[in-house]
Amino acid sequence: MNIVFVTVINIIFTCFVDLSKVFDKVNYWKRFHKLLDDNIAASLISILVFWHTNQTAFVRWHDISSARSSVGNCTRQGSILSPYLFTRYLRELIASMVYSVPSVVMWEVPM
């Protein structure tokens, strides 16, 4: 029986991106321009513009509601479009990470 010990020294570079607050920080004007670049119909984008620029929020606790206030840049959560709009905003970042250097490379070690 042959026992083979393989010593491999690898340098591993990692990158962690904290996306926990990114839904609240998305600039929707940039996102709308990206949708125009994708040749999305201007009429659909104008609906999204109206939807985002006229959004308000309030807090309700039991039977008491706060005053409404306008909502700034963000991605609306819970909408059927939210995942698409969010990933469209980050598409270039994701593509640059995927197509830069292979994340994981596996070699078969001959025995």
C-alpha cells in the first residue's frame, strides 16, 4: 500500500459584500437608466418612475398610524419586480466578479 502525502500551498483571496442595507440605498434613477440601456419600453419605465417617486410610508401600531412621509431611493420590497430590479442594478458588479478570475479551481491529484 502506497500512502501519498500532498502538500499544497494556496493563497486564497476572498471578498465579502454586505448587502444587508443595499435595498435601502439603491439609487432608482441609475437603475432606470440601466433599464433604458436594456431597451425596456419607455412607457414601462415611466410607470416605474411614477411608482417610485410617489411612494410614501407610515407606521401602524394597533389602531394608531403615524403621519405619511415620502420615501427616498430604495428598492421596494415584496413586489414581484423587486428581485429583478435589484439584480439589474448589481449586474455589472456580479459580472465583474464572475468573469474576472475563476473563483474556485479544482485539480485532480494523480495517485
